[in-house]
Amino acid sequence: MASDARIPAPIPPPQPKISKFKIALCQLLVTPDKERNIAHARKLIEDAARKGAKLVVLPEIWNCPLSLKNLSKYAEDIDAEAACPSISMLSEVAFRNGITLVGGSIPELSAGQLFNTCCVFGPDGKLKAKHRKLHLFDFEVPGEVAFRESDFLTAGEEPTIVDTDVGRIGIGICHDIRFPELAMLYGSRGRSLTQNREAYTQIYINEDETEVWMMHWRVVRWTSTNWLQQKHQVKGAHLICYPGAFNMSTGELLWELMQRARAADNQLFVATCAPAPDPNTSADYITWGHSGLVGPGMKRQPSLRRENLPLEVQRQGDMYKMVDVLGGNAQ
């Protein structure tokens, strides 16, 4: 039976304060100048808020270049707020603009360990959740390229799902998107098919410092039939945000594919935000870019509604189960 396919039972989310909202993905070019990066990110966030965005997402490692050997020079102790210029800016700009802010990720130094950490702020400017990258990216082609995050970073230990004004959101960072089990966990902890909701989203993507904006309308209506309301009470995340920085090779092969797969398998939205590709070809790490929003129908223009294909009702719990070993307590 479908009801037996997930253990323990999903946790009902609270009713979101905002049922219609715009999401902004700020794809900014990162430089070696940390102060400049912070100022640039602030400007893009404020621009997005002025254009009506209620949820803003920043890229992975946006306050410094993604050079593993140099990350510690830019790292901040997030728990020591006074000494965190990046975190202080995110808190302030979220409060001043009354938005929910998924603050990409920055290098975090804590107890002598270096983490790749995403902070989520509410419209009150308070830190709502902190996600440390769970799956570290070790990539090597003998004689050509080697990139081993595990030589410099410590992996996080807990998944992160957070209730916000725009609904329940799961957080992953870059390589976390490669693991469908994490998305399945988020999908079971916070999605609601039993409430009617319309989501209007507009994406603002800044490709580089020319400040040229690409805008795309996404209009999606989520509704439920009485039959689904009676048969399907599972509630989990309706959106997973993945700040990421896939490289030029893995990006071309996998970046969009992974977004579509996670969205389709779990019937939710996936938002990704990456740094803009660096035109300096001598950079240590060149990102693929291509930030985007994918809906349950696997398309950049979401079309398939969940009630059209109610996978939760069709799961065969007598043959397989997903067990949430951490118990599913949302932050």
C-alpha cells in the first residue's frame, strides 16, 4: 500500500503566509574581492525585491572564488555574527526588503573545520536554517583534472528543511542534487497536495556584470480533486533550492538533467542558482552557470499537475519503503 511506503509518516506543513510569489535567482560573477562580491550580491537582491520577488536565491560560494586551497581565507564563523560581513549583509537585506532569502553558500569556519554552508533568512532578518553541504564532490580524470573537496572541507551531517513564508523548502548544495534519496526525503517531509495553491514565479538571472536581466514567466496552478484530498494526505516540501557550481564538463552533461530528475521523481519544484561563468579562462574553477527553475513536469515551463499523475497514491509500500532515520523534524 502507498501508505506503507514511507516511515515515519510525513509531517504536515503550516499554511504558507504567501500563496503567490516571485522567485529570483541571482546568477552573479564572483571576483577575488570579497567586499565587491558582497556589495554586488546586495545590489542584485535589492533589485529583485524591487521587482516583486518574495524568495531570492544566491549561488554556491558567491562571496569568493571557488578555489579549494583559498577558501579558508574567505571563511566566516557564522555563529559569531559580528565578524561575518556576508551573513550580516544577508540578514539585513532580508529584513529591509521583507523577503525570504536562501543565501547561496559561503565557506564556514567552525571549531577548526571548514564547511560549505547555506543560510536561510526570513523577512524578519533572523536565521531560520543552516545547511552544510552533505555530499562532497571528489572528481578526477587521471592526467587531466582533479578536484577533491574532501581534502579541504568537512561534510555536513543533517538534511535541512525549513518552513518559510512561501512554504516548506528543502535545501541542498551542488553535489547534493546527485543523490535522489535526499530529494525523496524532502518530498516526504513537506509537500501538500491537499491545499489549493497558485504559484506565480518570475526568475531574474544576472549572467555577468553587464547587468543584463533575462526574465521568464512561470505560471503553475496546483489544485486537488476531492478524490485526492480523501486518498492522499502526504505533505512535504513543494520546493528544493540547490545553490550549485557545476563545472563546464559535469554541467553540460548533468546539471539540467539532475534538476529535471529530482523535480519529476518527487513532483515538486527545483530551483538552482549558480555563479556566472568566469570569462577568465585561467581561473582555478570555471562554472557552468545555467541557473533555472524546473517544475514537476520536468520542463522549464512547468505544465504537468500533480493530480494528473499521483505518484504518492501509486507507491507500493508492500515491496519497498523509504525510512527517514532522523525522524523528519523540520527546522
